[in-house]
Amino acid sequence: MSKNVVSPPVNETETVQTLALASARHEPRTRRPAEEREAQIIDAAFEAFGVDGLNETRIDDVARIAGVSKGTIYLYFPNKEALFREMIRRTVIARLDALENEAHDPDPLTDFHRLVGAFWGYINTSEFPVIHRLVIGALPRMPELSQFFAERASLRWQRLLQTSIDACVDDGTFSPEHAPRSACMLHSMLMQHALMRALPSMCTAMKLDDGDAVLEHILTFFLGVMHSTTPISRAQHA
Amino acid sequence: MSKNVVSPPVNETETVQTLALASARHEPRTRRPAEEREAQIIDAAFEAFGVDGLNETRIDDVARIAGVSKGTIYLYFPNKEALFREMIRRTVIARLDALENEAHDPDPLTDFHRLVGAFWGYINTSEFPVIHRLVIGALPRMPELSQFFAERASLRWQRLLQTSIDACVDDGTFSPEHAPRSACMLHSMLMQHALMRALPSMCTAMKLDDGDAVLEHILTFFLGVMHSTTPISRAQHA
DNA sequence: TTGCTTAATGACTGACTGGTCAGTATCCTA
DNA sequence: TAGGATACTGACCAGTCAGTCATTAAGCAA
């Protein structure tokens, strides 16, 4: 991308080079607390890896974005893979910790809606599909990363949803019939739709532009089962 | 890995070299029709890329698996990326063409179950999660591949499901209330569950081992909405 | 059998990049 | 202000691998 800053072989080549060097040199070397540098590098890593993935990204690029030298990165992380791993880990944790401390609502149904809204908001950030793609893409190379992600994000959300749904059942708002696995179903629908929404081609083909409308559809469908009290004829075709 | 076969500089170097060459030479060079060679290479590419992904896989590995030399691959494909792309394209197409010609059932509900069964079978092959992962992983590098995949696989299946559902509505088996977007919802649940099932950690945590039971759960949930005729209170919490 | 065409081979090359480390600049203490 | 400790730098190195091409041999026609 912006690799050729130094190269254009016009007559002012020297000027450009000089400027580039100058700007590089002018930025005075600064010492920062370890924590701050680490955060700086992690942020740059998210930006760089997020665009190109683990393999396409050069450590030099991460260094450039972070505004440090390549060597500095190796002072804080033993290698490229470890940096990648830590970047995923922190991004996932940071987001979940922030959401965990949100206030609950005393009314179960209201709280259910709050929770679903929070989840929908989370998976519709630009950050989420990036992390998701990176984790999936890195699966064969780092299976433990997908396990971390699964336990730390997917399963945790499913448990939160299930707890909230169970509260609505206890409350009498939801029918108990389909409750047991319903969090899983809701999670599936929300997740899949959010991921589709991140793909421009799917977005237009399926008319998913309006995020609120999509959520509304999913909830209407979901509540169609949960509020229903009529016994349904089970699937005869196994 | 097996690069150093020729190198060990012991005293029997010559013998080793001769043997290595001999074994390589013993496999007699064969000429094959272009189509056959291409298929051979594509199959090997699926095997190799499927394990390690685009970047981890060496062209030499594909060649070794295919039983041809590296140079031969470049007679059939201009470069590594083109081979990868073509491998995805053919695998997706081959599978869908095979399923397309299945016989329909005159009864709408029976045909719906047949279709869902076929889809569930497809996304639960070991092949599907591999292709899915590769496409997702390659997204930033080859967005057109994801578009091809989306249109050729996801959207096509959603349309088939929707048609089948609409037939059940016309038939009076399904309530029309939630029909419009229901294929999308069903597709989401099936897809997400199938992909989870491919991750060992998720599989155990969510008790997804029994594929038939999972499908049964999803269908029961889905039919809970579609058979329901009670008007439901819409979500008050927008 | 001879000789031609071309599929097939694999040693080689050039470009690339992860990781290193000798040297430099900053900051802090005395 | 001197001098030690160390955060930081970036030129360099060694390994890797996609892609090339001179050479080989299979298969065919005469």
C-alpha cells in the first residue's frame, strides 16, 4: 500500500527521501511505560491484521502503524504469532468485560430485550466480523484460539441468554415448551445475520441494510415460538 | 520436511542420491489427458489447502499429493491463487449440481423435510466446513470468491427453502404469518449449528454430537412458529 | 525403427520477510 | 553535569518458496 513512499524516481527523489528520513528521524525517540507501548502495538496489530490477516501482514507494517521500530515489537512479544494471539485475546476480553458490568433490569422481559440489544450491538460492530474471520481463518494453525473464543464469547453469551430466557419462563412470560434450547437458536439467528450483514454482497441480496429491522424480524420470529402456548404437532418425518 | 533426502553428506552419499533418484525415476513419467491431470491436481489441492489453508500450503505439497511435479501444476494453473480459486469453485459447484437433480416429493411438507435433510446432510459433510473456512479466511484477499460462494451456495439454498416453505403455506400446512423471512431464519439455525458441530470444543460444550438430534431440535423449534396460528403479541420493546 | 512433438520434470533463482543484535539516544540518579 | 541503565532502533542475515526454463522422455506418425 504505502510502501513506495521512498521510491518514485522523479527528479525530486532526493527531496522525498530526505523528507522521509527527516520525518522518521525528527520524531524523537521516546520512552514509554511498558503497558502503554504494549497497548500501542496491540492497537496497531488489530488494524494491520484486521485488513490483511495473519500471513499477509508484515511485522514491519505493524511497527509502522504503531510508530515504533520492528525491534521494539520483539521486546514485547516473542514472535508474530504470539502478538496475533494476544491481540485477539485482549480485544475479545475488553469488549466482554465492558458489557458484563451493565445494569440489569428487574423486569425479566425488559432485561431480555436489553441483553439481546447488547449482543446485537456487539456483533454488529465493525470489530466483531474481523475478529471472527481471523479466528476462523487461523483455526488449523491455532485451534486453542478458537476454543478460547468459543468459550469466552459464544458460550458465555449463550449462557447469559439462556438465563434471561429462563427468568421469562419463571415469570410466566415465555412458554416453557421450547425454552431449553432456545438460547442456542436465538444465538444462531442473531450471529448468522450479523455476519451476513458484514458481507456487502449478502447485505444487498438479502436486504439486510437496516440493522434494527433485521433484529426486529428475528425477535418477532423468536417470540412467535416463545409466547405460543398451542401444543404443536411434532415433526412426523424423522 | 522431506527436503533433505538428497543432502546427508555421509560416505554413502552417492548411494543415497542414486536411490533417491532411482525411486523418483522408477515412477514412470506418464502422459494423461489434460482434463484428467487437472482433476488430479484439484483433488490434491483440496486435500492440501483443506488442512493448512492457502498460505501454509506449499505448491510442492500439492504436487507431491497429486503425484506430479511442481512444474506440471504451472502448466495447468497460472499461479497458486488461481489454483485455490478454481478448487473452491469446482468443489462448490460439483456438490450443488449433484443435489439439484434430486427428485421432488409431491407433498409439500414431505418435500420440505427432504430438502432440509439434504441441506443438513450437505453442511454436515467434512467438506463443507473446510470450504467455508477457506472462503472466510481468504475474504480480504479474494472478495469475489466470497460473493461467488454466497450466491452459489447460501442464497441458492435460502431460495430453495423459501420456495418449499411457501408451498407449505399455500397448502395450509404452515401459517403465513412468519413465512416471508422464515427460510432465512431456518437457514441461520441450520448453518450455525452445523459449523459449531465442526468445532470439537463447541461440540462437547453444547452437546451437539448427535447430528440427528440437533436437526430434530431445530425443526421442532422452527415448526413451533410455522404451525402456530395464535396471534402473538409483537415485541413492545423496540 | 526413427525422429518429431510436446507433456512432464525438478534444480535453480530472485524476492521476500521473520527475527537478531550491535549500536544509539533517552532518562534518571547522584 | 556525568555516567549508568536500558528502551529503542534498523541494517542485516538466513531461511523460505513461488515461479521459471533447460532438459528429458513418452507417445505417435511415417
